[in-house]
Amino acid sequence: MDKRKNSKIQKINKRIKTPSNTVTSKRIRACMMCMMIILFGLIVRIGFLQFVEGSDLKENAYKQQTVNKLISAKRGNILDSTGKVLATSAHVDTVSINPTKIKGKNEEETKKKKESLAKAFSEIFELDYEETLTKVTSNSSIQTIAKKVEQDKIDKLQNWMKENNISNGINIDEDTKRYYPYNNLASYVIGFCNSENQGIYGIERSYNSYLTGTPGKIVTSTDVNKDEISDENGQYIEAENGNNIVLTIDANIQTIAEKYLKNAVEQNNARNGNVIVMNPNTGDILAMAQYPDYNLNTPFSPTSQYWIDKWDSLSSTDKTEMYRNIMVSSRYEPRIYF
């Protein structure tokens, strides 16, 4: 009896699925499917960035990492017929800052550092403190503080930077400034330049392209903090200075003509006067004087009483009359004296 019962007993090895095992299996398959979809999406995105947008991204990265610094060309000199320099250029500097790179250990220290820097700028370069502070505390990447700065002021700034242990964020770039050694001499003939060293009146304007020269440049790479890094592909292109111009004007004759013209205008209470001295054998203009004149080094500040009395009431268009050479731009009755 017992033997028959035992003979019918069979060993069952088949695993019985429970509801919990079924749920776990579905979750694993779902996770695997999600991972495959994500992986496929990443592959598609990488391929898109590499093959579709690759060239544009590479170009943008190059632009962000590469800095082009212009090297100003020295403007050519203007000389009289005897070789005296009537207009020349000298090296000066332009001071700018990167406000976001001027930082302290914390917010309070950063604020004090920027306030101290704004005060130093305003004192050294004779600027308004509030306007300077606005530039120093701005969020822009670059702010120009002062242009055409003389070397003595640059020395003061550099000494202040050493004393206060500040170097990052302050840029001192080489530039040029136009000088006129004889101030008012032949002002209507020579003319002057604007802040960008472009001639806007007289010989400075007429021969601007001849005097200007060709700027150079430095191409270098920078890191994420805009600090320069060594680059084998960096370039240095030297600036080509402008050409000199020699006038037929004789500074000595010009000085004499201006002296006696001024006396004649003032003694006769005339509005203005002009004198042209010419070599009759060659036609060379030895002197071209006009009064009232102006100082070429400070052209926007009138020096003659005639212009001083009415300057503030004139419009910007009327003010240009002070720079007009009436000997070449107006009709006048020719008079010859022997």
C-alpha cells in the first residue's frame, strides 16, 4: 500500500511564477528599454553636434579663445620747409578694466576693492568719482577709463596697483597721441586730429590716409579667465608708421606773418584777417596766416577773445566756423603788396 503511493510521487523542479517576480521582470525590461532610448538619443545628439554643427561650434570656440590686440601705428610727422616738426605723434596709453575680474575674497571685500579702485582712477586721471564707480561696478566685460594717458600718470597707476596688490582686471594698452610743438602756429593750415587719430581739418584731413599708416596686431589665445596662454599659432604683425609730409611753409616767416597780422586786426578792431606770403619765382606758399587762430593741442577751447565771448551761445555747427580756413574756402579780394 505504501509502496504504491510512493511510486506515484514525482519530484517537481518547475519554478512557480509569483506575482512579485512578474512585476520585477517587467520593471527590469522597462529600465533597459529607457536606458537604450537614452543611449540612442545621446548618440544621435553627439552625431548632430559632431557632423552638423561641428564647424560652427569650432569657429565659435576659436573666437572665444582668441584675442586680437591692435597695435596703433605712429602717425607721420608734418614738417616745414626747413625741417622743423610742426606736428608729431608720441606713445601714450589707454586704460581700461574688466569689472567682472576685480574680485575679493567675499562680496564685502569686492565692494571695498572696487570703491578703492574708482577713487584711485578719479584722482590719478582727474575723473568724476561717481561716473568712474559706475564703470568699475558694472557687469560689462570691458570699460574704458581714460584715453591718451601720459607716462607719468601711468607710473602713478602702476605704483598704486603694486601697493594695493591689484593686477587682474586692469588693462594698459599702447596708443598714440598727436602733438603740435608750436601750439597756434599755422593752425588753419595744419589742422588737427580727433580722439581716434583721424585728421578732421587742414593738412591732417587732406592727407589723412598718407599720414595714418597701417596698424599692427597681436593674435593670442586666452583661457576661461581671459588670461593669455602660450600658443604656437600666435601672430605678431608689426605696425607700419605713417609717412611724413614736408610743407612749403617756413615756420620763421609764418611766425612773423602771424605776429603782425594779429597786431593789425586788434588795432583796427577788425573781425578777422589773413595773410599769404608766396615765392613769386616758384609759387611756393611760404606763410598762410589767419587771425583769430586757435591752439592745435586744445582745439575745442577758443583762445581768442572774439570766440571766447560768443562760444557758449553757438551751436555745434556754428562752432566749426572757428576751424575754417577762409583763405582757401571763401572768396576774397586779392591785394598785392610789394
